Amino acid sequence: MSRPDSHISPFRVCAIIVTWQPELPALQNLFVSLLSQNCPLIVVDNGSANINELNSLLTELAARYPQLPAPVLVSWQQNQGLSLAMNEGLKQARGAGYPFVLLFDQDSQISADFVQAILAQHDQLAAATKQPIAAIGPRLQDPETGCRTPFRCFRWTRRSDAALAGFDGVYETDFLISSGSLIPVPVLDAVGDMKADYFIDNIDLEWCFRAKAKSYALYGTDKAVLFHRIGEASQNPLVKSGILVQHSPLRSYYSTRNRIHLWRQPYAPLDWKMRDRVRFVLKSLWLVFFTSRRREYWQQIRRGIRDAGALS
């Protein structure tokens, strides 16, 4: 992605939200939270049936917050995937001259000071550390259980929540989920866009591995909290406790295909490759033998293994 000749926006950051069949009340809460923190919106919709209602909501919010740039809505006729939609949002942000972007899923929620807290954390780290920053991510908290997700490290001696010396509530990490992550736009010149043909699943993981391979740092912070549930709700105790993440059989196809492709990439950490192979086998066995849709899961996992070699 090349840098366009454009003006620099007077706003430091904008939010990019990808939508697909969104529940509008929850999405409106996210929009209002961001706009009330002076964070303009770029929305990329992947062919939602309720696109007219979404457009009306954004028009209403534009009138409610006239001091901000009007929300941008890019509407596609069909679902082209999360990765392409994020790339379109990044293209829009760069064209408008925003120095930073915040990426969000449509069902995430934030606190009243989220935007300024994560920007301030970036500024503090940028002033005190020598390594260039690829992204900073918030602490994830499940809105139902209150459980907080650790920041992951894929190293033999470090697994999670590796505290950064000299900083309170800041952690070195090898992976950040895209939702809630703050990315300096110039980083994209070096690291590149999200991998378009992944469609969904492991998009953020692959991007983080590329950034780390190019000597960029990733940090997690406790000063910003994102209320977000990973995976689908389930009554299974392993899923409810956060030990396992459950998705639909179709999502298992993309997850299988993309992770096998990522195993083959030289920039993916060896420790992650070895551990993820074990995790993949155990989770596949669980889906195939202990879930009610075992036949569908088996078909989609097999298809993902077969199609992994077709990715570039």
C-alpha cells in the first residue's frame, strides 16, 4: 500500500469497523462511544441485508456530531471477507490523512476513555522505547464472564503477560487480535496490508507475525479495556471457561486452511508452529468426536487441509 498525496487530518485517529448482518443496537453503542471520544468512523459493510438501516443510523449520527467528519460507509453487494474489508478501511483512512487507525469488530464495546487512553499509551511508549511500534492492543474482557485474556507470547521462555520493564500495565506480546488495536498508519508501508485471501480467521495473527519479523514491537496495555467475546456462545464447560473457542463448521474451514498455510511461512515463530500443531489436532478431535455437528466439522476440516496449498 503506497502513501497517497493527501492532507493530514486534524483528527489523530479514526475507527475502522467491518460489519456483516450487524445487530444495530449493539453497533450503535460502539459508534456513539467512538464519536463521543472524537473518533471519526469508517464503516465497511460486507453485503448486510440491513444496509439501509445501517446507512440511516450513520446519517443520524452525522447530524448528532457535526463537529466530526461525517461517517464514511463503504457498502459492498456481497461478503468479500474480513481481510479485504479491513484493507478497504485502511485505504480510506490513508486517503483522509489519519495518522492512526483503530480496528473494531461490530460486536465490541469500549469504555468512555478508551481512545485517549490507548493513544496516550502509544505516545508514552514511542517516547521511551527505541523499537518502532506496529500496534498496541487493549486488554480483552469477556462481557459475560468477566474473564480477561492474557497477552500471548510464542517463545520458549515466555508464554503470556510478559511485563515491559519500567512500565505499569504494559506487556510485550507476539500477537494482538485486530479488534481494539491501534496501528500507526505509516507502519503499513513496511509491514503491508492484511492478507486478503485469508478471508477470515488468523488474519491478525499473520499480520502480527509479519510485523515482528520486520523488527516491529507489539504491546498490550491494561489502560484500555475492550469488552469482547471470542468465538460463539456455548453451554460446553470448556468453551464457557475460555479453554476452548468454538466456531461454526464453515469457520473451522477457514481456520484450518489459514493456519496450515501459516505453518509454512518462514516468518511464523517456530514455537507457535509446534504448539499450534498440537492444539489443532486436539481441537479437531474434540469437534469431530464430541460435538453434535461432528460430520460437518469433519468435512470442513478436511476441505481446509486440502485447500491450504492453494493460498499464495
